[in-house]
Amino acid sequence: MGLIGWYSNECNRGLIFRGFARSNHTQKDLSTPLEAPFMTVIDLRSDTVTQPTPGMLDAMASAVSGDDVYGEDPSVNRLEAELAKRLGFAAALFVPTGTMSNLLALMAHCERGEEYIVGQQAHTYKYEGGGAAVLGSIQPQPLEVQADGSLDLNQVLAAIKPDDFHFARTRLLALENTMQGKVLPLDYLAKARAFTHEHGLALHLDGARLYNAAVKLGVDAREIAQHFDSVSVCLSKGLGAPVGSVLCGSTALIAKARRLRKMVGGGMRQAGSLAAAGLYALDHQVQRLADDHANAQWLGDELRKAGYSVEPVQTNMVYVQVGDQAQALKAFAAERGVKLSAAPRLRMVTHLDVSRAQIEQVVQTFVAFSQK
């Protein structure tokens, strides 16, 4: 049967609980800490913390595998072909992480010593270890992100370097959608596409949460992806797969990215079970993202009613200003089974392992903290 098959069977029988977080114990009074053996953990740090569903585990257990480095894993090949087709690209490449997917895209678009323009708060610039600069010798030109998550195209124009040997050549504009939970408008994407065509730039999308954006806009993800030369899609965030991202692009770009993937150690062998999880997520766990958005909206509304300063909520991210109370709130919440990050601008992320009832417990925890 194998480990995955055994785990799937035990999950279906109810002997193993997803995330080891389920309990019959409930405690309404969250003004006092829960006892550890009875604690149900509600993890809002990110949507990367999800556990595979029983249906996904079944798909993983029955997946057919081969050696993907040789291009012989049928499940990986199917995932790449399927996502490329869905997003309107000629080819795609399955990689272990979103950080790698973005890195390969940047290195495929830009040569050493060239430049890409990116948001100051963008994941590719701020949260990926400086990989483009360290591994690709690509110079980032960061710009301030606007309130709606976009980059001002006039500022982008001003940042494009002249054709002068004193300067790095500007080759690429990188956008992110969603950007800290905000959805870039379709008309902005069309303008960005026309802008990059006019100025000879490629356009890359960090679409880690592309499907959150599509569900929020009520459009097929292809309507967003059509404006870009390359798109990175994460399978292990809101979609709920355990591992993996996919880079989509032209045949030539993906061929270059495949060579680069080998160089940075991203080639996997029998990865069929991981690809099967991604395929299951695309077929079964896209439309349910609307539930995450609704839970986030409700959480934001209730915290606002409780007196907290909450930014407008669009998708599955709730940002709350907690100032110098961040560490105290994190500790207080942890004692009550709620996992939070610690930051003055606190981000909470809803996902498929958090129910509305659990969101209500989170609100109660915040109310109790404000009253202590």
C-alpha cells in the first residue's frame, strides 16, 4: 500500500486527524488559557499550513510516477500540460517551491547584469532571499507599491534605464497578484501589458495566489494570465496541495527554465504523487476559495466592530494594526490555541483548514485580549 495509501486510509477512517488539530473538546470561555491536551490549534499564520484532504491523499496514493528529470513522470507531464492549457501558455514546468519558480522565471528572462523592476513589498524582492541577485546576478529596481497593490506605470517608466553602458539593461517588469491580499484590476493588467510591449520589456506574474484573484474577480484564471509572458502559480497555498509550484510560459522560456531548474537542484525524480495533489487541487479546490474570502471578510468586520484597526479585506488576508502589542497578542492567542505571527501590522490568512466556527473563536480571543 505504501505510506501515502496507509495515511489516506487512516484519515478516511477517522483514526488520524488532518493537522492533528481536531478535538471533541470545546471551550467557550477564551478569557483563560486552554489546557494543552484539549487544545484545537487554529493556525492563521499562512495558507501554506494546510493538510491534504482525504480525496487528495487518495489521488496521491494512486498516482503513476516516473523519473521527471528524464521527462518520464506521466503525472507531472499531465499537470504541466493541464495548467499550461488552462492559463493559455505553450508550456509549463513543475518545481518544488514558488521561490524557485519565480527565480527560474527571472533568470530565464534576464541575463547576468540586467535588471528587473518590482514592488518594494513584492515577494520576489523582499521574501526570497535575494535569489535573483545572489544566484542570477540580476539587479532589482524596487518601486513603492500603490494602495491597490499595483505599481504606478509612470514611476516604472521613470525607472527604465537609458540605453547607456553605464546602466544595467532593464529587461522585465514583475507584478504580484494577489498582492498582500489585494487583487489587481483587469484593466490595469491590460495597461501594464501594453506598456511593456511599448517599452520592450517582458512581463512576469508572481501568481502564487492567482486563483484567489480569479475567484474574487469572478473570471477564469486565463483572463488574468493572458497579459503575461510568464506566470508562477503556487499549489501549496490556498489550493491546499502539500508541495509545488508551476511556471508557465513559452516553449523557449520553459526550456531555459528547465535547464536552470537542474542547475539550482530543483529536479525531482518520482514526483507523481506531488503532481497528483496539484491536479486534484485544480479540479476540486478552486471554487471553495470563496469560502476563505468570506471567512476573512467576516473576521475583518468583527474585529473592526471590536475596536481594532483593520484594513479593507478583498481575499483571504486580514491585516490588523496591533502596534507594540504584537508579541503579547501572539503569546495570549497561543495559550488559547490560535497561532499568529508577531508583527505590528499583523497578517492573518484564512484557508481550507479553518472553519467559520474557528474564526468565531479567533474573534473571541481578540476581544478577550483587548479586555484584559
